[in-house]
Amino acid sequence: MELIGIFDLLLMLCCLTLAWMALFSASLFRCIVFFICFGLLITIAWAQMGAYDVAIAEAAIGAGITGALLLAAWNRIRPNRRLHSISDKKEK
Amino acid sequence: MNTLLFYSITGVSLFAIGLLGLIVTSHIMRKILSLNIIGVGIFMLLIALAKQNGESTDPLPHAMVLTGIVIAAAGTALALNLMIRLHDIKRANMRNLDDR
Amino acid sequence: MFKNIDLEYQGSAVKSKASMLIALLSVGIVLFSLITMLVEYQPQVSAVKMLVQDKIDLSGVTNPVTAVLLNFRAYDTLLELAVLLIAVTAVLPIRNKNIATVQIMPSQNDDLVVVALQRWISPSLLVFAGYLLWAGATQPGGAFQAGALLAGSGVLLFQTTRYKQNYTSLLMRYTLCIGLMVFVGIALALLISSGKLLQYPVNYAGLLILIIESFATLSIAASLVALYSTLMNTAVNAELDGN
């Protein structure tokens, strides 16, 4: 099997593992971070399949906007609410 | 057994992982994440099937997936707003119970 | 496992092992049947692909995805802009529309790196988005990608307290609607003049696509950042509620 096939196989394994960890991790913050990483790897998968428009859109919307939305919502449902910015990611 | 078959199998597996997470987990935000992962799995299946024969790709599934990504982001924002509303109601209820 | 919808922050992902086993079994059966169907799938020649390749000269652009999105299936894109606007209307609260769209409030507590990043990267993201919009006619790009990039820069502006933004101001309300309004206006004009819905005349197809894409970019960017602005902390938004 040629090398690009092995790259595709590893990419898909990483996507499946990240998807599992994005749903079944212990802490909610970790789930969101894994989801953002998953979006990034999916961008590479779109590029590998030749869908370059979809890759640009997924990088900006799937990983960027959705990730920011999830982190902002996570900040709102934390148990002790203080004014945190998104750059302050200490877990409670 | 080419790469595109593997990609479509990966898309279907992502759909299955998302479905499992949607059924089994109980936190609302995990359910929202599961819905997003189901969406990404379906998009991957669509794009993998668009390139099956020949070198040229079918642009119609690309356009559908582009539309789908934007609508999924908007739907996620709506769902997160509803989750925060539920959370505020639940917290207000707990505070009422504590006061009594 | 269906009765409990909880919002607790800590704790394991799955509450009971029995439900996990049952669900694993059922989803495993679904996955197995889907993979079996996929392996036996014989791809047919897609007639739509041949049709798009033959008629791409009539569409005014060279990129097949942009041609499909904004010319051959323009009605779907119009409905998508409408759905985005509906989602924004559902979550955007009614606040004071007379407060300015952006106000600069320099304070001492902001992180210097993030403020510098905002000042340097947001203008360059504007240039990148403009390039993506222009290049969408011949290369991968287009309205959605440019709008998403602009939305990223808008989200960046929310990260410190330096820029106090109001996404319900009058200017922003116009920006949210203008993509859909221009698209519907062009569709109505074509309907009145030629009787066919969204069928661009071949000489003007490229120009019409560029006009629709430009306003759609503004609209998409404003919608996505407005969706993000509804999730910010209540202390930031409480000032806007004051009047």
C-alpha cells in the first residue's frame, strides 16, 4: 500500500478516536477541546478528498465558530460563575 | 477497496459514534456535541460518494455540504442558547428550594 | 436513560453501564448493516456531474461549486440565507438599537497580546476575506468561506473588553438582512422582467453572482457573530439592557 494510503488510514483512525473522546471524556472542557481538534482533522480529510471549498468553510466555521460558541456556552454553565474570558481556561 | 471506500466507512462510523453518544450520555452539551458529530459523519459520506468514479468530482454534494455546515453552526448556536436558558431555570428552581 | 436530562458539570459521561451495553449493541447492529450496504454499493455515473460540466460556460464563473451554489441551485442558497436569519432572530434579544455598533473602551486590565492581536489581525482578515470572495469565481472560495473568515475576526473582537459591540444596533440590523434582501430583490427583478425564477441572463451572470455574493458575505458574517454575541457573559450584555 502506498504511503498516501497509510496517511489516510492514520487520519481516519485519529478522527474516530477524537470523536469518541469528544463524547465520553470525564470533563466537559476536555470534550470541547477534543471537538475543536476533531474539526481540524476533518479539514485535512476534506482536503484529502478533493473538496477544497468545503475544507476552507469547515476550518472557519466548524472548528472556529462552533468551537468559540461551545466554549462561550461552557463558560456560562460553570458552577461558580465569575467573569472569565476565553483565554483563562482553568478548570474548577 | 480504495481510499474512498475507507472514507465512507469512516463517515458511517462517525455517524454511529455520534448516535451512541446521543443515546447514552445525559448532559445536554454532550448531546449537542453528538449531533454535530453525526452531522460531520453524514457530510463525509456525501463527499466520499461524490468522487467515486473518474477524476472529476460531482459538485452538487459539495454545495449541499457547504450549506449544511453553516446551518449546523446556526443550529448549534440555537441549541446552546436553549441549554443556557434551561440552566438558568434549573438554578433558579434550586435556589427557591433552598430558600424554603 | 431518557428520563434524565441533567446539567451537572462534573461526573462521568455515562451514568449507567447497562444502558451503555444495550445502546452499544443496537448501534453496532446499525453500523454493521450500513457498512455492509456500503461495501456492496456500485457507483453509477452521475448525470448531474455531466450536466454541470457541459453547462458551466453559461453560468458566468469557472469554479463548479460556486456555479452550482449561486447559479444552478440559487434557490437553495436563498433559502439558506433565510434560515440563518431566522436562527439569528430566534436568539438575538431586543436591545437598544440606538447604542452605537462599536465603542472603543481602553482599560488597563486587558491582556496586551490579545489586544495587539485584535488590532493587527482583524484588518488583515478583512483583506483575506475580500480575496476569498473575489477568487471564488475561479478557485476554491466564495461567499460562505469569506463570510466565515469575517465572522472569525468578529469573534476575535469579543475576546477582550476593549471593544464594546452591540449587535442589535440599527446598522447591524440592516447588515443582517441585506444579503437576503438583495437576493430576493434580484430574484423579483428577474421574475418580473423575464418570467423565470432566478435564471440569470448569460451576459450578466458573473456580475449578478458577484453582487449577490458580496452582500451575502456581509450578512453571513454578521449573522454568525451575532449568534456568538448572544452567549457572552451577562455582565457585558447587562449594560446594553440598561436603557
